[in-house]
Amino acid sequence: MYLHLGLDKTVTYDEIIGIFDLDTTTVEKNTRESLAAAEKAGIVENVCNDLPKSFVVCEKNGERKIYITQLSSSTLQKRTRENIMG
């Protein structure tokens, strides 16, 4: 199954490591530093045209990627549950 993250980007469910809300997770210094390091390493991709609300950490073939999306973490998690549960 696939999850649409925004723009033309979709990922498979088995690639997803975690879905995180930007407002609540970036309060922590460690999260901000981790996102900054990931951006510096070139593994962050912005897949939104609007205000970002969440980020999705994925890994495929040993390569980690972080997608910044305008969709809320609750919307993404709901879509994931609905597709898995049927």
C-alpha cells in the first residue's frame, strides 16, 4: 500500500519509520538538531506548497529520507490505519 505525502510524492507503508508532528516534536532541542543535521546531509525533501505540519521518516534499501509535508500527522496516521484495516 502507498501513502501520499504531498505534491507527487508517495511512499510504501514498509518504508515508513515514523510520522511526527512538527509543532510538538520540534520543541525538543534534540529533534531540531537532528532535522538540521538531516537537512545538511541532504536527506530532507520538502513535499508541500503550504505551511509544513509534519515530517515522515522513511528508509528504503538502507537509505534514510525525511519528507516535510503540509498534511497533519493525525491525517497521515488516519490514512495509514484506514488502508491497513480496510
